[in-house]
Amino acid sequence: MTTISGPVVGNLCLGSAPDSWGVWFPEDERQVHFTRFLDELAQAGYQWLELGPYGYLPTDPERLAEEVGSRGLSVSGGTTFGALHRPHEWDTMLAEVGRVAELTAAAGAHHLVFIPPMFRDEKTGEFTEEPTLAPGQWGALTAAADELGKILLERYNVRLVVHPHADSHIQTQAEIERLLDGTDSRYVNLCLDTGHVAYGGGDTVDLIRRYGDRVGYVHIKQMDPEVLAQVHAENLGFGEAVRRGVCVSPPAGVPDPADVIAELSKLDAGLFVIVEQDLYPCAPDVPLPIAVRTRDYLGRQGLSGSRRPAIR
């Protein structure tokens, strides 16, 4: 177990996620079984976890509670996907998001991380959609985000936090700011993924300074600048970038996690800070040593996972 050598950052609570064990899909033969993920998560010294793709962990609330609780773990939030800019998919999306929100609430968590769809296939890199949205599509997206956030809060007491993602329409800093400027802070806030912000050329520290009141949840990760240069030079898709090792362990990569933690510590809000290191696909023995080293490093920066942060 990590010993925190410096002052504990009191408003930040550390956790991790299936993503750091190479899990991107509910089922995939190249992913570890969920019991191994939970065992190793606890072994690495984490107490909090995000649920990851719906169906990877048990979806029966009683079984999920048993699997998580028996290992001394707790749930920080759920994870879901959907296209807010496609009105014709609203009903299907709402049903899918609703079942994830219901499980998230049953697990005692109050955040739902919403990931927009990628416009490139994550396995082949082929474009499946135009990479930029038209003004009308942006209007549909922000209106749908507000409506979805309102529904989640009123029905499930779960807060919507939208996650910028590589190869998605919410990737660059300008797109992130457009989302936040166009939505209601009562219903929509940001899952600040430090690595995806860097991948899109954004400045995480600047976002925290200017939009700190909209940061509702954090994914902490770092990107290798050399691989990012390859992404731009060769027009790579995110899946290929991950296979080349774009996501790296702290303190390597950008942004500097110490700078991010220092800036987050100034916010007047409690936040989950969830470790994500994109590793799909990876050998089964790869994730645990990385998780232990990452937990040790972040512990030395003052991040503790011993108590739930106050919900904004």
C-alpha cells in the first residue's frame, strides 16, 4: 500500500477504471476477466473504481455490490456512450443511458461519464463520420446534453459529466469550451480527461483556471509527445495511437500530472480523480505493475482514495 509522503490534497479522491486494465468493450477475448481486474485493483491499493463499459462488470446491482464490496471497493461513477448530435437516436440513447444511470445510482455513485462517439473506427481508423459538426448539429448537441442532464439528475440523482475524447466532435479545447458555453451548469459539466485534452492540442491547466466551476469529475492520464507528433504527421486514428503507446504512466508525458493536481487542489469542490491509461489491447500481466507504480506516484503527490469527496 502506498504511503503518502506529502500533504494530502483534501478535495481530491483517487480511483481507477477498467480502461487501465486494457478494457474498452463489454466483452472481448483480449481483455482480462472482471474478477481479475477487481482483484488487482484492490491489490494495487485503490479503493474507488469507475464501472467502465456497461456489461463488463455485473449489471445485477446485488451481484455488483457483492463483487465490489467483498474487495473493500466502492464505485465513483458509471460510464456510458451516446451521440447527442443525432436527434433521431434520442429514444434509443436515452434507454441505454438510463440503464447505466440506474446501475450507477444503485451502486451509490452520483456521476455518469458520457463519452461521445468517435468519427473514426477505433480498430481500423477508417472515418465513419465528418470530423466537424455543422452549427445546427452543435445546437442539437447542447440542447440534448441539457435535457439528458436534467433527466439524469431528476430521475436518478446522477450528474452528467461529458468526456472529451480523441477522434470525437468534442476533442479540441475550442470544442470543449463550445460545449460548456452552450450548456446549463445545473445539468451538464465536464469530465476533464487530461490526456484527451492534450491529444486534442488543449491546455488542461488553462481549462481548470477558466472553467474550474464546470469540472465535475477528472480522468488523469498523460500522452507521449513523440507519439502525438506521429498522430499529426501520419493522420493516425486513436486506436493506432494507443497501440503505439501514446498513453504513458506518470510522471512521463503531457500534461505534467503534478501541475494538474496543483491546479485542481485550488478548486472549491470535491472531485474524483480517476486514473486511466489506455492499454487496449495488452497482455494480462501488463496492467498491475503499471497500476502499482501509478498509485505510488500519485500518492506521493498527495492523492488519497480514503474518503468520498463532497458532491458538487
